[in-house]
Amino acid sequence: MPKQYVLFGQLVPRFAARRLTLVVLGLSVFAVTLVLTLTSGIPSSPSLSVYDTKIASHVAHLPQVGDSFSKSFLNPFQQKSHRPPYNEKDEHAGSSWLADFSWLKVPFSSTITVDEDRALLPPLKPRQPIYCYYDATAKKTPQEKDAESELLLTWRRAWWAQGFRPIILSAAEAMNNPSYDILQRLKVDAGLREELMRWLAWGTMEGGILSHYTLLPTVPKEDSLLAYLRRGEYPHLTRWTDLHDALFTGQKDQVRSAIKAIISVEPAKLQEAKNMTEVVPDEVFLVDRAQMPLAAYTPATISKKYPRVAESFEKGKADGLRSLNKLITTHLHVAWQNRFSDGIEVLKPHPDHMSTLVGNALQLARELASCSDSPMPGTCPPNMLKCTPCVAMSPMPVTTPARFHNSSKVFTIGTVPHPWTFAVLTDLRQSFNVSWIRQESPRDAWTMAVSQDLLGTGVSSTTRLMSLKQAVAGDYATAHSLWMAAEKDMPTDMSWYFGFAIPRKGLADGQATAPVPADRQPDKQHKQPRPETGPVVTPEEKAAEQPLIEQAKRVIALTKSTEETKLRASLEAWNMADTEIWKFVRAFQSRRHKEREQWEKTEAKYSSGSGTEKGRSAWNRWQDGKAKEGSLKQGQGR
């Protein structure tokens, strides 16, 4: 007979095995819930950056445990939250996003956005305006105007890629300055008058940076001078000894004080002066005597270092400006190539059937590795003492490794596929079902493969996801990599991303430099084996990939509830990290394109499209039309 237990004089009922299991399970659930609730209030430790070259490449940015768990569905005490306010400006080309400083605190955007289709992006950094003056009303031939428009386009592109907002000022801004009428009564040299018009136009703005359009940033984005200029804090009106009048920084009141100081100079001294620095008192400027890292293409520099371009100016100003523009474009390209001496890597994880998917990225890499057309191809920028011209260096290697490498000497182009695209290409299958997803499909295979060298094994998908997000949108990353959604076409504004016109030469024409094919042979300079390029794909295999990619694009674009959309949702739920990084990259790419598009539309009102590839001659045509209209009116008045 089983033993009976007595408690306070009462028989204790016996527990059956099933009852005991339920009690233990209930206590376990309560304990886990209590632990998660208590740990949600513990502050997380500071994060580490995977881009510090002094730290080992496997160190990852760790998400904040408290934030992620307190907002997790595992917390039964969590109160439902409203969606953040939706702004129509935060959407473009099928992507929507929310900018928030917590973008690296939670692995999945929906935790903050409460929307599966809305990505959480870092706040968009304000661009510091940089001004240059261009007098479009001066009498010039149409050829000269077109050549100047091309040079202005090069100037805008280079500064935009470095994080600035380039703005071209004209005589219209100078006329709005209260001191304009006083200037008209002064008898000064033509060169000084143009310089004063330039300062009057700058004085109508809120101060900032004033530059010549022949001053170009050929230095890395993280250069200390560029970082100083981007901050927008200019306590003094400053000029640089090496640049003379090519670059100034200062506040609005300081600029106006300098203009007043010029106007108060004796008339005799003004008539003899040729530029601003000869008449402005020394105490007005803070002169920086540090060596200038920017490239200034002054007439003296051109005559001394680039005689062939100087000869072009002797033939005609239009010819000289075109030759100078080609030279500057080549130097911007050469400076970029010298920055990434180990070459370009086009990520290609699971490479058996990914050739078509990364085809556009590979073509872009080959164009970046080729040499630009130049009047003097063996020269370097005037500010670079140590430089290897493109025609003199070994061909820039273009490789297709399966894994992302954290190297400052390598530029990475990443093509991020949707889980559906990745699934159909990996096995070359047109259809699958939920059973295949659960039983045969690996989880987050793309994220796992790409981050293998960066983080090693034994790391969770969420940690890999946070590291890849920082690799896409971090301050360091945007200058060392380019990430694109695989289902989107190659953006047409890549020259604005890199800061120079990319040579569009086919490798078959014999003019562009073909990259050295990568292999497992040791690199003579670094004594390291180069990354593998993957298997060689036959034309038949590539032909089989394209229909699958088109089918994937169609399924991803579906919005109505169908069997395919339900299967797509199941696949996305099974590959949460792959889906999140795809949405993140797509939204980041769309926002970058929209930012430049909006800036272009705004500036087109003032410069008539000279900042765009298609509209660079529109201003010239408008000016010619205005000149004809004015001559007709004068004839009618007579």
C-alpha cells in the first residue's frame, strides 16, 4: 500500500505523473518570464566597432540585450505600441524607412517601426554647403559655356561624394547684397571686380565654405580637413597659404566685415589691386599655413605640372577647359584606385549559380578598375606626392570571394538577394513548398556565408545581422563599400557615389585595362593568397539563371494575397536575418538616390540643370535665348 502524507491533519492528495509534469512546466515558464523581465532593465555594455583596424576583424557589434528583450514577443508584460508617425517623404521606389538613432540597438526593424515592410535606417546626416561662383552672364562662346558646365558638373560630383552639398552662386545672389550698389561705383580691376562679386554672392548666404570650381577633394573621405569642413564650425574667417583665394571659410558676419573692409580701402590702392588678398587687412583673415591636402588646379600649377593642358588653353579656352576636365576626372579616379591598392571584391556567396545575379556589380568593378581617358595619363593630382598613375600600376584586381573581408585596402561591392531569389538560384528550382523550407532549406544562408570570415563560427544570426548593417551604413563603410539589392537595376548615378565619371569602356575594345584574374597564387607584395573567384559558369547555366531571377522579381513585387505571397512570407519568416538585411540595403539605397534627386530638383531652379548629366547645357541654351530676346527688345525700342 502506498505511503500517505499528512499536512496539518489532512491527507495530501497524490500527484499523478501528468499533473506533476504540468506543475513543473508552469513553474519553468514563470521562472523564464521573471528572468527576462528583470534583465530588461539591465543596461547593456558599450558596443564595439568591427571597422577599427586595430581590433581583430572577428569583433562584432553586439546588440543591446535589454532593449531587444524588453521589446520582444517573449515578454508577456509588454504593452502594445502604436506605429511611429509615417512620412511620405520617407519612401522611394517601393521602399519605406524610419530614421532613428536606435538602428544599431535592435536587430530587426519591425521592433521599432511596428511594420514588416519598413526599414530602420540611421538618421541622414546634414550636408554642409560648399559654394562656388560662376558668372553665366559674361560674354562667352557656346563652346566655352558647355566646357565650363562640364567642369562645374565634375566639381559638384566630387564634393557631393565627400558628403557636402555643392551650390553654385551667380550674379543674382551678388545683386541681392546691400553692398552691391557701392561696388558698382568703385573703379577696380576686372579681376578684382569678379572677386568682389564672388564675395558679395557668398555674403548673401549663411557663410560656410567658398571654393573655386577648380579645387577638388582627391583625399579620402575620412581626411582631417574634410572632417573639419563637414562639421560647419568656423570660428574665424580663414584662408590657406597654399591656396591663395581658392578656399575660404567663415561665418556670415565675418564675410560682411571683410567686404566693408575692402570698400573702406583708399581708391588709389583699390585701382592697383588684382585680388582680394592684396587689399584686405591682415587682421581680417586667419591664415592657415598647413600643407593643403586638396587639389588646386590654378593657372600656375597647370603651367608648371601639366604643360599639355596649358597648350590646350593656348588653342582656345574651350579646348583648355575640356582638357582640364579630363585631367581632373582622371586624377580623381587615380586617387581612388591608389586608396584601394588590394583591388575590388564583388561578393558572391554560394557561387555555383550566382553569376547572373552579380553580373552588373562585376561590370561596375571592371569599369572602376580600368583607366580613364586623359590628356596626360602618366600624371598624378598636384597634392599627391606619392601616387601611381593608372597606366603605370599593375592592373587592379577584381575578385569574387564568397565572404566579406574587413580590409581598408579593398573596396567591396555587395549584391544582397531576397531569400526567394537566393533559394531558387541556389538549387535552380522554380518552385518549392513549406515542407522544403522547414526540412531542407538552411536558415539565413546568405548572411552566414558572407560574415564567415568577419565573425567566424558559433555566432548567432542577429549578431551577424548587426555587423552587416554597420558594414552597409556605418561612417567608415560608406567610403569603402557599396551595397545594392540584387533585384534592382544598377543605379544610373554611380558617378555621384564615387565622385568621378566612371569610364564606360568595354573590355573588348582594347582601350580599358582588364583586371588581373584572381587565383590562389600568393600576392608578391603582401605574401597572401588572393580570394577565390568561384567556379567558371557555362553560358547554358547562366541562361538558366535569368528566368529564375525574373520570376523572383515578380513574386517579390506581389502585393495581393496569393499562394505565392503566403509562401514568400513563410520563407521570409524562416530567413529573418536574410530578409532584414535585404530590406535594410534596399531602403538605404533608395534613400541615397532620393536625397540626390531632391537636391538636383532644388538646384535646377537656380542653375537650370547644370548639376545633372542631361541638363548641363540647359543653362547655356536659356542664357542664349535671353540674350536674343534682349537684343530684339532693344531693336524694337530703337
